[in-house]
Amino acid sequence: MKIICSGSIAYDYLMTFPGYFKDHIIPERLESISLSFLVDSMVRQRGGVSPNIAYTLALLGEKPYLMGTVGEDFGDYRVWLEEQGINCSLVKTIPGVFTASFFANTDLSNNQISSFYAGAMAHAADHSLNVLTEKPDLVIISPNDPTAMDNYVRECQEKGYDYLYDPSQQVIRLDGEQLKHGVMGAKYLFVNEYEFELIQKRTGLTPDQICKTVEVLVVTLGEKGSAIYSKGKTYNVAVVKPEKIEDPTGVGDAYRGGFIKGMCMGVDLQTCGQMGAVAAAYCLERRGTQCHNYTKAEFVKRYQQNFGDQSALNALLK
């Protein structure tokens, strides 16, 4: 299948402070606060929602296309993604700017002081689906510049492209009409429990109206697993217990990648959700959104250990 993964592409700069921020804040002087924290460590990790989803798809044998805007510092990231089997021909470099970056400083209480630099992502609205030379099987519209997301929704609807709408963190930035426009034309809608409530509030749509509009609605529920709604049926999927918990960042993206791979294989929705749960567990066990790895055989074995019969996944091993 030709899958287009559009959305944010970013670097995550993660720092650790060996103390407590609260010890250095004077409450009565907050109007003139000026602080600098000497950190013990800093790592730069590959991030962004669209490459996170694409990475899981690639691990499971797909050849997804990544679509987004990046800065002049993207070179090593591009090489690495292509080595994983991800096609970066639709990634546009914006001269004179940096790739979107997330800077987080964490203290001993896991409190964070963070900043996000949009960088090249702010130019995503100038990157159109018109660059595609053939009809894709699926376009994933994940968090990105709000105008770009709205543009991709409109273009998919005009061109008759099936799309998966995943507004995620941008539910707050997109207005009610933009969200409603995205939901009403989507074939698949992916949200977490809180985002689902926000969408209802912002759009005025009821859960029943949303379920009747999209072919498949997936609501992730954290430790409670996920719920899948389609054609009047509900499928409940349990989580896969991780061997350890290192970092929850990117777990939802891994779930989406596993689920979408199931759709590519034509398996039932229950199996799609369970594939998503297995992929999510692998991500949860490593720090970083693209630092985990597994073979397809290992994936199938873990699926069987948690959900029993894996016959629907046998095609993965061929």
C-alpha cells in the first residue's frame, strides 16, 4: 500500500537538571524571573508524530512515504529514516531555518520546563498534496501546522483520497469548524479519551454522529487499552503489559502504526487493535520514540503470548 504520513517532523532535545526547580524560584519575584540551569546531560532524539508512525510501519514491513517540512539540519535524520525503509522524497527542506525542535529540561521531581520551536513546520501549509503523481491508498493527517492540516483535509476530500484524521495535540489549536471539517470527511479517526471529549465540545458533534460519519473510530484509553467503534460494533482491546516502563512519549504513535499495518493486511479490527497494543508496548519500554526495535518474528511471537492465536499475522512472516 502507498501510505502518506503527513505531520510534524522534529528533534527532541532532552536535558536533566540534578536538583529541584522549586528551590530556585522566589514566588514574590515572579514578575522579574531570570534563571539559568546547569544541566547534567542532554540528548538529541529523533521525533515528530509522522516519522514515529512511519517508523513502526517500516518495522512491520511497509514502505511509507513521509511528508512534511524540515530545516537545513535534517540531513542525518533523513539518512537514518531512509535506512529504515521510509521514503523521504516528499520531505521538503526550507532554507535558512531549523527543523522543528522540542527542548525539555527535567528536574529530580520530573517537573519540566519546556519550549517548542516550530521552525520549518511553520511552512508546512506551502507543501501541498498536489506533489503526488498517483493516488495514495491512505493519507495520514497527524499534528502539524494547523493551516497545513486543514489544507490536507480539503485536498483529500477534493481528490477523493481516503484519509486518517489524527488531530491529537492540535485539537487545542484547530477551531471548531476545522475540526468538524476534518472529522466529517475522514475514513478513520484516531483520538485519545480526552481529545474525543474536546472534539465533541468544539464541534457540537455527538459520539453517535461521529461514529456514523467515520468508518472506524479508535479511542485510546491509556492503561485501560483502546476502544474501536465501527458499523455499530465495539471492539475492546487490552494493553500489552510492558517488561518495563521507560518513557510514554510516542506510545500512541506506535499504536497507530501497528493498527494501520493490520489494516494494510486486511485483518479484522480486533486484530488491528491488538497489533497496535503490541507495537505500543515495545515503544513504552525504551526512552525515545524511535529507539525500540524488533523483527517481525519477534512481533508475532509477542502477539501470540498476549492474545493467543496469531494465524491472522502469518502473512507478516512470509
